[in-house]
Amino acid sequence: MLVIFAPLWAVAADQPEVRLEIRTSQTISIRIYMRKFYAMGTGGLGRQASDFEKIVTSDLQLSGLFEVLQAPGGDLDSFLGGFKNRVASREEVMVEGRVSAEGDKLVFEGRIFDIAGRKTILNKRYRFVGPALRAAAHRFSDEIVSELTGEKGIASTSIAFVSNLSGSKEIYVMDYDGYGEKQVTRERSICLSPHWSPDGQRIAYTSYSSGNPDLHVVGRYGGKPYTVSSFKGLNSSPAWSPDNKKIALTLTKDGNAEIYVLNVDGSGVRRLTSHPGIDSSPSWSPSGRQIAFTSDRSGSPQVYVMEADGSNVRKLTFSGSYNDSPTWSPKGDRIAYASRLGNNFQIFVADISGANPVQLTSSGGNNENPSWSPDGRQLVFSSSRGGKRDIYAMNADGSNVRRLTSQGDNFSPSWSPRSEQD
Amino acid sequence: MKRKVLFAALILMALALILSFGCAKKKITPTGELPSAPPASRTPAEEVTQPEVKAQETPAPVEEEPGAELTAAAAKLKDVFFAFDDYALTEEAREILAGNGKILSQTPKLNVVIEGHCDERGTVEYNLALGEKRANSAKSYLVNYGISQSRISVISYGKERPFDPGHDESAWAKNRRGHFAIQK
């Protein structure tokens, strides 16, 4: 059987590329009208079209970059006619799409239409098997963000975390919006503290499967993990370096919890800290030149920053009796951490000098282990506000908190980098 | 007007194409109107794939069980408890460890592992380090007592294996412990 697609919303070659100026989340100045996505042909794909539309709408809303409105149904010409002779207060575009079948696969075609300019500014076509519909929708969302803002989207990113859903603590990965949860390790032991490689292909974590807390690495889609380091004692709190080559971690092989750096194959172990207190939880600056970490050298756990060679240690947090889990923002200008306030832990963010600490959460229970989205606009963290630990995400200013997991005990989230294919 | 003519021409071209192949079983019926688009080669479809997650199987380990005599002696070893965010031995902890030291010196074949545990407050990573500090505090006492350090190993479980799953001070107090087990 032959299925022919008539040419649709193709962009003419002589059209200038339309690129609206880059926006920040504070100034949402692009309005997107979502037209109802529809199914083509007789395949009964109405649900898929509607799912696709829901996912894209949610992605665009979660990005915090747009005002997203539902366009009225019906005739397109009359919809567009309503914009005639009207001075728009902001850039206005329309997004529409349709799903059809092609053999045993689905095809989505979607576009962005510039309302004032009356022209298509992006036209995309994806072919995929049914279960990849969410991935295809996230891809389209990222294309929209990229086209309209010049900034890469995060709709195709993932979150790794620990869950006891299978009966033991294992590493799981889910889409950034909480869907598509998949178990990545099957060590039937205790797996902790997952952290992504900067290329998004692997996850480092601590595993007790040998009886000792060793450092393991597993592919993001699972498979057999390999052991990076298995020094007696802790091989814990791994942090992959931005150049993909090294891992900073906590080892106790020399008798006390210190921060070390080693190559991804376990070679070249180098000690960075030297203090009788506990030094733990390293986090690289995006440049790879500095490392934030937790130390109780002052008598209680506090956040410190040092050069990547261990020199020039300075204290970052001064208020609060317990500050931990520092994580450097992707733009390098801020550090998020968890701070004990009364009986609860809350998420804070401060400048890298420690100045201007801002409290982002204020719920009951403990809010811990913040991890930035790759665009720096959101944070994922664990919270026991609902009575048990779950993974939550929020905007980087503390707004728009949403729960991403529901079953089991879930903690230690790590937001993936953008995937290589984007 | 010009647009509509162009659109009609497009439709005709498409129909002609379909007919020329002679097997247009599926009639393409868009359920929504599309505005005129300039004719151009169609956008190539990008393949979106869904990688499979591979399960990893670990072989079932064979474990050797210690004999009854050692099990009985080990059962007499008592756990030691700690204050919040602290690994210093209290007076009570020292007394317990002295008792454990006596049992260990009377049972030379008994090798132990001291598990360091923490309450649920604070981060996973910090508590792993704190748990190991606690286990090492207990080990140091026993080594000073005269037990060979080769007979004592330590491991920290941080806050990952609480004895009491509760969320109050009574549960936390039980969970801040150094737990003695037979070394396997």
C-alpha cells in the first residue's frame, strides 16, 4: 500500500528565517495559541492526536517562557481573521499539528504559524512507533522553544532518582514531567545518589551490591553496571565533571570522609580535602574550575567552595545549623542547597559568594537534594511534605511546585543534561 | 481570492498524483482547514525512537552461615547509641562497648562488622559519612580495649536501613546506632 502526503506546511526557501529575540522567564512576551491537534485518515488516531497536543501544551506551559492559550476550534481562516487590524501587545503565534498512520508507525506533522506575519515559521515531521509518542511530542516542544526563543528546551530531558518500588533501593529514570518511569538498575541491594554524566549517556551512583558502598556506573537505559571504584569504606556522593572525564566523590579509604577526584575508569585517584571533619557531596561549577561541597569542619555541616585542585577553601553558608547538598546552577551564578530550619529542611539558593540566600520552599516535611534543570529555570528535589518522600519540581523562584512521583519512597533526584540528539 | 485558487490547484495536483499511482485506497480527508502553503518538497520525517531499558541479572550469591557457638556469642553483643549529628561515645556507650570487648576477647573466632546507622534527618550522603564515623568510634574503643583490629570491620548504612521506620524522636534515637553483626 502506498500512502502519499501532499505537501503541507512547508516553509518556502525564500522566506527569511524568523527569530524572535531571546526572552527571560521574567518577561513572558510570546503568546502561543494551541489549535486542536487532529487525526488524519481513517486510522482512529484521535486519542493520539489529543495526547500529543496535551503533552506539547504542558511542555510549553512548564517552560515558563510563554503565555499558552487554547485557540477556539473551527475554521482557521475565521480564527486568523480575528487578528486583522489588531495591534498585538506581544508576539503571537499559533501551533497546530496532526497525526496520521504510516504502516505500523505514526507520523506527526506540526508547525508554528506567525499570526501577524501570516506565515509558517517552523514545520516539523516525526515518524515513530506508538510508545514513542511522548518522546516525539517532547521533541516538537523543544523545537518550538528553540525556534521562538533561541534557547534550547528541556522537554526531552530526564530525571534519575532512587526508588524502593521494586522492594530494594534502585536507580530509576523518568521523563522530566514525571511520565515514563523506568527501573535502570537491578542490583537488589541499596543504590544511592545517582548523578548524570554530562553527555547524558551514563549515571554514576553508589551501590552496596558487593557488600561495600562502591561507585558504579550504568548506561541510562540500563544494562550491566561497571564498578569505577571499590575502596574499602565509602565510595559515595559522585559528581561527574563537566568535561565528562572525571568524577569527584567521597572516599573514606584513608580513614576519614574526604573528597577525591578520579578518572571515569577509576584511575588517577587524587585527594582534594584534608580535614578530620566530614567532607562530602561535591558539586562542580559548570566551568569545572571549582567545587562546592559539604563539610562539618566548623562543627556542623555547612557548604564550602574550593578550587578544583583543593586549594582556596572558603565557607559559603553562615546562617543555619545544617546546610548540605550544594548544587551549582548551569549558568554558574548560583548554588542551591538544603538548609535545616527548625525541624525541617528547606531548599535555598544563594549567590556563589554565599550572599543573598533565598528560601524557595516552606512546606512541612523535609525538602532536600535540589538539582537544576539544564536551562537553570527549574529545580527538582525530594520532599516528604505529603507524608512520604517523593520527587517534586518547581520553578527556580520556588513557584509552580508539582509532584512527579506517587508510588513508593523516592529521593535523590538528578536532572539530566539535554540529550545529545537535540 | 488568489489564495483560494492556488489552494484548489494544489488539491488538484495532489489528487492527480494519487490517481496516477492508481491505488489510492485511503482518501486523505483533513478534518480541519489548512491555509494555503507554498508548494515545496515535504519536510523529511525525523525518526523518533524509544530505546529499551535492559534488565541486568545478578547471580544469586552463596552465603556461608557461621556456627551456632559464634551465633550465640554474637547475639550477646549490644548496640551503641549516639546523639544527633554526633559520633562521640557517651558514657553509656563506653560501658556497652566494654561488655562487647569482653565477649570478643572470650570468643577469639568471632569476627564482627560494626554497622553505622543514622536517623532520617539530614542528607543521604552526609549520613553515610556520619554512620561510618560512628562505626569507627566504636571500633577504636574496642581496638584500645585490646581486640585486634583485623577482627573488626565497619560499614555505614547512613539512614538507609532504619531499625524503626517512625518519624519521631523515639524512632530517631533507636536509629542512631552502631550495630554489631557477625562478619561473613
